[in-house]
Amino acid sequence: MDAHDEATLGFYNREAEVYAQRPVQEFSPRLEPFLATLKSSAKILELGCGGGRDSAEMLKRGFDVTPTDGSTELAAQASARLGLPVRVMKFAELDAREAYDAVWANACLLHVPFAALPDVLARVHAALKPGGLFYASYKMGEGEGRDSLGRYYNFPSAQMLEDAYRAAAAWAHYDLETGEGGGYDGVPRQWAHVTARKA
Ligand code: SAM
């Protein structure tokens, strides 16, 4: 099972400059409470960092950040913004072991083909140190589909997400909050914000 969608990464590669430079909030709204729970020396892995806005904020606050993205072009955009190398890494290539205090995955694991999601979540679990924190957000729905821009989404329900997390690993803590949100396609949707902690 492929853990990435070629058409989706193709979209981000083609659209990278426009996507990275669009006017958006300075950083994701959920970043502040996430960072508030971490030590100032925390080592944070960002998955699917896009143009690098959240990594920029984390670096500004002094965290030890590793930004990554599966799109070569978006990684280049982020690298130019951050002034440091951004690793081109697809989610399924994550093979770190107990290396990070936290993993930040804003609006990116929603592009993982649903059947491959438990494997990616297990990789995140393995990459976290004991007690490590993991945040990811998803557009909700009743199952897989594409938006008008051709991007793949797993569009899970709350139950589907919880099942995928539980199938991946024995998390010490799992919490899902929902809220309204937008997207690059301009369609308002219900979002799931999932925070999980490794034992
Ligand atoms: N996290 C950023 C933000 O909040 O602005 C970007 C979100 S954007 C909706 C989704 C990101 O996931 C893009 O940067 C895209 O290149 C990346 N992505 C999609 N599929 C991926 C994969 N299989 N592996 C790694 N990154 C992927």
C-alpha cells in the first residue's frame, strides 16, 4: 500500500511558490497550546511543513526543529524561508527511533491513503521519545475522496481516526477535538485536531 499519493505531491510541486507565499495566519492556531506543554529545549519534528511557517515560529521561539516535507519544491520554499536545509521526506520514509520530544503534523497526514495511515502513525510513535507528544489535523468526512484541485484526502470520521491510531500503537493518551476550518480549495469543513502522547 502506497503511503503517498502522486497526484497530491504533484499538485504541491507545481503550486509550491504560490502555496508557500499565499497570505495566511502567521502560524497555525493550535501551535501555541502545543508548544506551551513542551520544554524550551524540546526537539520537534515537523512533518509536511509546506512553506515552513510553523517551523519558522518554532525556531523563533528557540525550539530544536527538524522541518521536513515530501514535496521537493515546497521543501525548497521552506528552506529559503528558514535559511536552513529542509529534508525531503515522505511520511513513509520516517524511520527515526525515540529521537523527538514532539511531532507536529498540521494539515498533512490528511493526504495519507487511509489504509496506510496506521503504518505512518506507528512510525511517528516509534520516532517519539517516551512521553513524546504528537499533533495532527485532518479534514473530516465519511471516507476517502479528492477535492476540486485533485488532492487526495482520507476524510475520516472521528471513529475511523481513533481506530487508525489504536491500530498503530498503544498511546498513553488520545484526544480528538473538532472545529470549523477552511482550506486552499476555499471549501469550509469540519476539522479533527488529534493530540496523542506516547507512554
Ligand atoms: N503543514 C503545512 C501548513 O500547515 O501550512 C502544509 C500543509 S499542506 C495542506 C500539506 C503538506 O503535506 C504539503 O506541504 C505536502 O507537500 C505535504 N505532503 C503531502 N503528502 C505527503 C507525503 N506523502 N509525505 C510527506 N509530505 C507530504
